Amino acid sequence: MNKREEQRLAKLAEKNAAKVVKPREERAKKYDDTLKQKPDEDPELRDFFSDMRKREF
């Protein structure tokens, strides 16, 4: 690569690094009113259900 291409790539990399991408969930909620709103998660319940997923029945 020549010097000009390197400068161009560096500028493009800085530009892309400055962009902030919102999580997909937030975008989906914005456009789809039928989605249920997630309640605030309780850490105790989250741990309980993660343990339940690990068990075999």
C-alpha cells in the first residue's frame, strides 16, 4: 500500500470506531410495538434459571 491508502484507511478506521451501535433489542422495541417489555431482571431469579438450564431431567 502506498502512503495515501494508509492515511485513507486510518481515517476510515477512526470514523468507524467513533460510531456507537445500539443493541438490537432496543432497535426492535422502537419499531415493533407488539414486543413485550422485559421487566428489570432480578439477579436471584437469573441465577436460579441459569442453574435450572444446566440440570438434566
